[in-house]
Amino acid sequence: MHRLLLLFCFLNSASLLGAAEKPTPPPQTKDGPGGCDYKHAAVRESKHGSGGTEYHLFEPAQPAPESAPVIVFLHGWTAIDPWLYGAWINHLARRGNIVIHVRYQESALTPMEQFTPNTLTAVKAALVELAKPGHVKPDTSRFAIAGHSVGGLLTANLGALAVENGLPVPRALMSVQPGRSARGKQPFGLKLADLSKIPADALLICLTGERDRVCGDTDARRIFTESTSIPAERKNLIILTTDTHGQPALTGSHLAPCSVPADAPDAAIATGPLKEPDLALMLAAATGNFTPARTFLATPEGRQWRRERLSAASIVETFDPPNAQDFAMWRLFDALCEAAFTGQLTADTLGKSPRSLSMGQWSDGTPVKPMRCGVK
């Protein structure tokens, strides 16, 4: 799914129009869930394992805490490079969490029936690694899971299978634009576990995009419905809305949760003739290898191309810094984890209040369309 979308957007980038002068979306708030008032100035990253059980650890640093909650982060299909979600991962780590980013697939050819076992194996290995000297001590009593697309399905599976596989009890789960699950005799799709096994005292948010043309809302609703052990007051289904009033547009598309780390404020941007990415870069991205794209977009020419070619496209949400939709997702998950770890549940925790669904204002004062509850 991801590789086809990204290849399409790369190949069609030359046809995109530059952005007109439009209002800009609200910036990241300073305080509270989703805010940028971070406890830690840096993140320590390390890579472990190989193939489908490879994982990256992101630990808060400067200062390094003695212990920290553990969050498992599960990417979308073939979006195996944590850089594609780097802004969200860094946000979580700088707030004081250990983040385990699980690869779960070696390539696009890895059979889907290996995804769940690979995830379980990698998380177990990560917790063993974190117990060694030199790491922030994992507080496994504060254990949460978040995932996007296929990773959203794996979030539900891990939540259901964690305890019986010797993993910590999941306290909070956020399944973002999950899909696509296996149904009946169809040949494609990830098989969902018995979701009634998700602990009854967990908190769950299923989030879907209004214009998610890849996965739609079928699996978000399926996870919400089949997690029968969780009472209604401890879960919610939320729709990320579309608002094209300003620039960048808030698309509510399938790629909305992706966002790479922001460039340094003084990063140079080329001003000469526009340099297009070569075919090798496009093909590499289409097969799940984003290293050439990372290298190109870190150059002055790459920043110029990103600004001029991607500014009017939904793919800007993947290859540009996070926007208001990212901040809204971060806020929801931060609040979910805080409530799960402290036991203090409010309407704001699960997106059941107007305040928690608000998206703020465009720079011209126009309210951004709020998220909405999708429970029927």
C-alpha cells in the first residue's frame, strides 16, 4: 500500500502546482498532551536484530531518566524506516518514553502471517535488551502500543496476545487507520487475533481518516466492535477530518500519520534550477528503501524540491515536518497514555469532548474543522 502510494506521488510530483498564499495551520502547542515543552533535549537511537525481527530503540536523553514507560510503535506496510514517523517517535521519546520501533517484515515479500509472530519476538527481544546496563530502565507497568495501517492491525493483535506471550499488560492502545484485515477466504490481509482478549482495563482509540482511500474505516470499526472486553466508556472511534482551507491542506488521507523530523531552522534551501530526484531514488522508495530519499531531502536541492513540488500534495504529510493533524494524533495518544498510566480518566482522554476534538485555528482565524466521534 505505502510503496505504491509513494511511487505514484513521486512520479507525479512534476505535475503538482506550487502553493498559493493561503492561511497556515495552527502550530504545535507548548504545554500538555501533544505539546513541545519537552522534558528531554535529545533521543538516543540504537538498532538491534535483523530481518523481520529487527527493532530500533529510541530512549530519552539529556537528561536520561532512570526509568521510563514503554511504547511499541508499529509502522505501515513497507514503511520500515522509522524516519518516516520520526517526528512522532522523537516526540514520544522526548516526552520521557522508551519507544520500540518494530520492523516486523524484512521486505514487501514477507508473508503477512509472519507479521504478528515477528512483532511478538521483536518486542520480547527489545525488553531483554533494555534490561541490560546502558539503557533507560523500562517501566513495564506503563506499557502502551500505537500503530498505523497494517501496524494498526498489529496494535490490536499485540494487545490481545501480549499477556499470554509473557509481555507486559498493555494499558493503552491507539490503532490509526488500520487495514487491511483478512476476511473469509480472501487471499490478502492480516488475520486478526481474538480481540476479546485485549485487557478489559485497557484504553483504546481507533482513529480513521475521512479521506483514507487505502484502508477506509472498516477495520477501525471492526477493532472497535470486536474488542468486546473493553467497556464503551474506555474506548472510542475518532475520525480525522479533511480541511483544505489553508496550506498545507489537512487531508485526512492515509499518509497523514507519517512525518519526518523537521530540518534545522537554518537549513539551506537551494535557489537555482530545480533538481528532480532520479529514477533510482523513486524505485528504491517504492520497494521500501528510503535511504536515497533521506539523503536527497537532506540536501539544499532536496529541500527546494520538497517545497516547490510537494507543497500542494498530500504526500507533504510524509516528507515534510508534522502539521496540525499530526499534533492532533500526538495529543490524543499522549492523553490516552497519561490516563492509562495514572488511572485518571476524563472525557478529554478518549476524544469524547469538544475540547479534545478541536483542531485550533488557521492563521486567518478560521476554525479548523474538528475531529469527530465516529461511534454509530
